Amino acid sequence: MADHVAAQAGESEHGHPRHELSAYARRVYAIRDILLEKGILTGEEIQAQIEYIEARTPANGARLVARAWVDPEFKKRLLADPKAACSEMGIDATSLNEFVVLENTEKVRHLVVCTLCSCYPRPILGRPPDWYKSFNYRARAVNDPRGVMREFGNDVPDAVEIRVHDSTADMRYLVLPVRPKGTESLSEEELQKLVVRDSLIGVVDPLPAVPEQGV
Amino acid sequence: MPRGHHDLGGTPAGPIDRTEHQLDDWEILADAVNQALGAKGIRRTDELRRAREQMDSDLYRRLSYYERWIASLETILIEKKLLTKEEVDRKVAELAAKWGEP
């Protein structure tokens, strides 16, 4: 997809958008062309942004979490200075203003939302999922977090406290989930696979350890 | 002061639609143009937010996510006199002719 957009900045090889476009979708092509004609932006600058965001994926978050699970010293650094810990792992989080890593425990679960719009740690995880930007998630995460998490299949016991964090343009969050039980023998790479995107937002826990299959 | 249309936290709402869609090219373009302008310091996140928060409330609710981005981007670029609505209208018509659509 990136290449396709790169070559034609959003048009197919015949110069037509692939789908019927809404009035607003048409306007972004027009705005793009005007900005290019006036020299306000270049095609390379637009392309660089596409490549930047497509290189950011939840796999970055999974790498941070798995490292924190296997290396207690790294975990301390991740919680104390998340941007520096990211840099150690080759993840560039410097464009974020404040970046906070929230540690889940057996007694506390953290849930991240942006009630006003869609703030999200994009430099680390890429673009947020559709549901994160939805009106219903934005509305309910703050006053019905337990219900929201249940909808995602995550039944949080009443004894566990849920803390909701409302992101802003200046403050972004990543959840450090609890390491699933029975994963002592897994390698860091195997652990990464358990750290699904939604567990980094806090709506669900990581995947459970998969028991070894008998032959 | 009444609650703004963007200020959704705690308002009554139904189940969360967890369907995810692959972004269309125009959405990828809207994202990239926005970020490229931000990277060059031409627009700030707070300006785009203000434009979205001050847009017509029915429109805010009706538009999809990236449609809201595009609407707010156009508002801010017009404010900064980098382009005019008429220029965008003209270019839309030009593109429609080029793409061979009615």
C-alpha cells in the first residue's frame, strides 16, 4: 500500500482513486495538489510521513513489554524514563512530549482513552485502532471501564481496581501488562507474541501461555 | 458553558463497534499531509483540535474520523491564508474532470 500511495499519492495507476470518494475525501486530494503547487509541501515530505507511520506498529510495544518481563533492571528504567528506555531498544519516542508507562499489577489495571479525540503513542504503536477513536469508547471508558473491558472479553474481578487515564496532546500512555502465569520457560521472543496491541491500551490482558501440544 | 460536541467522556453511549477497517488511500493521504505540515511547523495539533471543536456539531457527528481531519485542516490552512476555499473547490472540479466523473 505504501508504494502505491508513494507513486501516485493516492491514485491508482490510471490516476483514478480506487473507490467512490466522499466530498471530503476529494478535498484532501485537492488540498494536497495545491500545497504541492505552491511549494508548501513536497511529495517526498508526504511520502516520508507515510513511511514513518507505517514503520510504527504494536510490535514495538510488545518488544518493550517482553524485555521488561525478562529484565527487572530494564523494567525499572522503562517506568522511570520511558523515552530513554525506548531509545535503548532502538525506538524513537522523542517526538512525544510526556510519555508515561503504566504498570499493571494483580491489584490494579490501567485503561487508556482519549475522551476528546484520539491521542495515542503513535511514534511507538502507529495509528490507533478504529474502536479507540469511536464515540462510544471515548464516552464510556471513563465511567464504565469495567463494562468496556467486559465487552472486550476481559472480566476484571471487582477486587481489582481500574484506573483510567485520559490522554492529551502532551501526555501519552502505554500499559505494561502483567506477565501471564506459566510463561517462565518462554523466551523473550515468544513472550512478545503474547503482547497483543489491545493489552498495551489496557482493555485486555496479554494472551495466555499456550500449553505445549502433545504429539 | 455547554459541553462541547468533542467532550464525550462520561456521556451515555452504546456498545463499542470493534470492527477495524483497512485505511483507504485518501485516509492515508489525509494523515500524511497533516503530519507533514506538523513536521514543518506549519500547523499545530492544538489548532486542528480547535477547528474540530468549533465546527458545526451535526457535521462533527456525521463525518468519519479522517473526514473531520480534512475539514479541520482546510479551516486552518484558510485561516493561515495558505489557500482559499475557492481554490480547493476549483481543484476538486479539475480533479473530477481528470478522473472522468460527473
